Amino acid sequence: MIPMPLATTLRLLAKARGMTQEMTRYYAERAAEYERVYLQPAWQGDLPVLRERVLETFPGRRVLEVA
């Protein structure tokens, strides 16, 4: 499965969760910045482990909201 860009995910969540336009705009403007964090080498070893744990813990789910 190809991951959905964070900005797209945020727009979909906004519709589903009733986020304000201001909140949606705020996070959409920062989406690329947040995604760059996980491209850093320091995160690369953790991402496959996290991905597997999420899939095992939430089978059949497509969204994990972390606050």
C-alpha cells in the first residue's frame, strides 16, 4: 500500500472529525515539515518496527490518530 501524503490525510480527517478550516490549514502547511522528520536516518530503523506493530495491533484499520 502506498502511504497517503499527510496533507491529504489531514483534509480527509478534517471532514470526518469536524476540524476547523484554521486547524486544517495549519497542519496542511506543516505537513511537508513533519514528513521530513521521518526521512532522517535516525528514524529509518524504527519505522519498519512501528509499521509492523501498528498493523498487528490494529488489523484492518487504515488510520491511526496520535495526539
